[in-house]
Amino acid sequence: MKTIGATAAASLAALMMTTGLVSAQSLAELEAAAKAEGMLTTIALPHSWCGYGDVIAGFKAKYPEIEVNELNPDAGSADEVEAVKANKDNKGPQAPDVVDVGLAFGPSMKDEGLLQPYKVSTWDEIPDSIKDAEGYWYGDYYGVMSFIVNKDLVANTPADWADLLKPEYAGQVALAGDPRASNQAILGVLAAGLSTGAASGEAAGKAGLDYFAELNKAGNFVPVIAKAGTIAQGATPIAIAWDYNALAWADELAGNPPVEIVVPSTGVLAGVYVQGISAYAPHPNAAKLWMEYLYSDEGQNLWLKGYCHPARFNAMVAAGKVPQELIDALPPAASYEAAYFPTLDEVNANKAAVTGGWDAVVGANVQ
């Protein structure tokens, strides 16, 4: 039987951790290294978003030796990118270890040298279409764009994008983010554009801008970033948001006020988010261990509990690893069957059109 020396063995263990071919021994080594670092710094993870409150609590319970330092929970994807850039020479608590960003931001962060590669042990169950072959970024979950409506203030629930232009919705419609920086809002514009019949990508992005310009001109658009609190207060009676955020907000509001959640009948858009580890992560081993947790059965089911379809959803359902009650809590399957999954090129083209044209075409300063 052939043997290898200590140096070679150490190199092999390091390689296994880098590529994500994590054996029991290398996972133990990774856990030890992460515990020695003692901290994980996250950014832009609201606890109501995709069940992140439970996800973070689960990680803390499993690894109490690692402090989770949470930066700016309400930040958008562009803010995450800027935080990595601004802190590349900073190993302090303001430097993010990990990011959770919209699909278009993964490749651009890789191209800018802002991410480091890591393939989790469940890598093969992440669909090839939503991961970087070299492991710099990888899809984590997806949802579909929806409307959440405060029924105390809105008598007739809008069923589609065209309905939002009606005079009865004056001063009521908002996006759940700034479309110049928030992936959720950028893709909300794409969905509106798709509803007009425009082709996905730059064309739908421009059509979406025209749609929001019309919505703004009609006095229906509210330039306030929507969330559960603004819905309850009546500042944003109708919010355009991912279904998992809308469902989580409904839970948070607990009927006060009563809300209705609708997946529009046209322009049904699915949006994928991706994970990545900062190239400048102060705690790289804790970051890798966080990824292992997120893509474990436990982590994936916690995302699903937060109404998000996790990346390994199909593989886990096939293997009987998803509790039926989590599936039953989601909107009807038909809501997802009509969903359009834009390609990465289409997402990038839309992002460029929306972020570059919002001020000139729409002119509403969302904040």
C-alpha cells in the first residue's frame, strides 16, 4: 500500500478544503481553523429575508465559538460590493467575509478579483447553470417577483402589472429597494418590462424603465424602499418584492394589517441569488465553514422554511430530504411553473440598462 509524507498529506488536505471535496477529516480541520479565527462577518442579511434569522441562529448553535458579526442588514447587492472594495486592506470588523448578491453581481465580482474560490462538499447538487465552474460564486436560492398588498388600504388587489397603472392606486406602489443598487429592485424593473412583451435583457430593462416612468408620472409610484414596517404604516400599501420576502413580512405582520400576496399573471420572473467569499476575507476558514453550513441539508431546509427555493431543492426532494410541510407552505406550484429564469447575459444587460437609465428615464430618487 502506497503512503504519502506529512507535507504531501497536508497539501492534499488543503486542496480538499479549497475545492470543496470535504472529507470528515478535512471538515474537522476546517472547523478547527474557523474556531481559531473566532468570527464570521456577514453583510446585507435581514433576518426576515429567506429565513436568515433562523439560519444565523442555527450556525451559532452549531459553532458557538464563532461570533457572527452582522453588518448593515438592509444593504443592497451593490452596497455589498462596495463594502468589499472599501475594506480590502482592512482586517477589522467592517470587512465582510461573505456576500449574498444577485446573480449578475457574482461574475462581475469575480472579474474584479473580489472573490476567492471555494467548492462546498455538496457542489455537485448545485445546478451548473447557476454556479461558476471554478467555484468563485454559486447559486443559493431563488424566488419569484410578487405584489404584497395592505388590504386595510387597498380594496381591489391588483392582479397584474398593468393594473398598477390604474388611478385607484395613486400614491401606493413601491419597490423593495433602490433600482440603482438593489438587485431585487433591478429585477422588479425587468419583470415589469417582461409584462409588456419585451424580450428579456436590455429590451425588457428599457421597457421596464418606461413602465416605471409612466407609473411615476401617473402619481402611483412611491419613492420609498418598501419593507414590512412601511407596508404596515401605509407608506407603501402595495410593494413589489420577492415572494419569500412578502411571505415573511406577512408572518411578521401577523394580520395587522391583513395583507394579500399575488404573483402577477404576466411578467412572472424568477430571480437567483449567489454566495461568494471575499478575496480579502479576514476570516476565510469561518467563511468556508459558513458555506458548508448553508449548503448542508440543514441550511438548505432553513432557507426553504424562509420561503426560498434553495439551490439543492430538486436533488433534496428526490432524495426525500425535504419535509412536506415546508413544500406545502409555499405558493401553489403553478406560480412557479410560469416563471421565466433569465440567463446571466440577460440579467447583466438588464442591470446595465436599469442602473444606467433610472435617473434619466424615471427620475424618482428611491430611498
